[in-house]
Amino acid sequence: ETGVTQSPTHLIKTRGQQVTLRCSSQSGHNTVSWYQQALGQGPQFIFQYYREEENGRGNFPPRFSGLQFPNYSSELNVNALELDDSALYLCASSRVGGAGEKLFFGSGTQLSVL
Amino acid sequence: DAKTTQPTSMDCAEGRAANLPCNHSTISGNEYVYWYRQIHSQGPQYIIHGLKNNETNEMASLIITEDRKSSTLILPHATLRDTAVYYCIVRSHYGGSQGNLIFGKGTKLSVKP
């Protein structure tokens, strides 16, 4: 149990639609990052938020966007869904500062785009 | 961040030690070696990390070679619940995007009765 919760656990959408995924970080953590994991692959970094601002982004188009709220909960929004967006989306929280910054992951949201 | 190379899969008998190797020949001086694992249908779980000294915690031991070009994760007494994909990752603690871990495909460890 990591203390990071994600909702919903599963979601089915149609190509072209928009989706919002939610994450609640572990208490005391000030950084949240999002990952996309396609079947059989390792997770790929989408972006990270620190103090409610995006401060790092992987190779994902602008239709992937996010928000971090003052209570350190977070959202991942994906517009104009494509079939290839079908994947497990993982949220991870951490606390910036000090050595040994471990990420604590949620169990993910399985998104299927039809 | 440096790239890592891991075997695709490994088997281990229950109760025996599981030794998972990782090559990271281009690691730089300020990069740490991290290990995470992912059990089916769950998010990755932190196991252990180290810079140059060997490390041990309640889950595993991490042995890093003197030249730091490779490391081995040791699960001393593997159980069926240790069946998972194990990821070796190298990363710096400096700069932005501390949440950016570069995952490869990892090693699929199967612990058999």
C-alpha cells in the first residue's frame, strides 16, 4: 500500500473523445509524475508537476496535459483520444529534497480507446 | 540518464536466492542505481538504490561493482510473491524532473515452487 490512489481503475472511451484521470498523492509529497505503460513495455514518463507547475515533460504531444492542486492531488487530461492511447496510466508521488527520492506509484488506470 | 541492459527473463526456485544482473556501462559519477519491481496489475514498487557501496534493506541487497558498470539485485529467499518484472534504472539526484525515471523492459522473474 503506497498511499497513492488513482481513479477510475478502468475506463473505456471512443477515439476523438477526451478523458480525465485522477490521482491522490501520498501525504507530505509535493511532486507528482505521470507515466504511460503500453502492454509489454516499461512505463514511459509523460510529465511531472511540482508546486502546481509542470517542470519536466517526456516525448508526449500537447494534447496530454495535467494539473496539480494545492492539496497535491493531480489530473491527467488527454484530448482527441487515439487508439494508441490505450494503455495503463500510472501516477507517482514523491517529495523533492534530500537524497534517495523514491517514487510511490498508484495501481494505475487502464484506459481502452475503441 | 544512462541506459541499462537486463536479461529478458529469469527463473528461480522458491526459497533460493534470486540474483538479477544489470549492466550500466555508461553510468556517470553522480548517477545512482535504482531497482523497482512491478507485480502484475500493480504500479511499480521501489526496492532499493545505491551509489557505489553495497546496500541492504528488508527487501533485498544491491551489489555494485567497483567500476560501477554493473550491479546485481539479490532477493535472498525468493517466494512466489516475488514473481514480477524487475527494472534497473540509473538516475541523477540533481537537475529537474526528479520524477522522470527511464524504464526499460526489465527482467521478468518467475519464482517456481
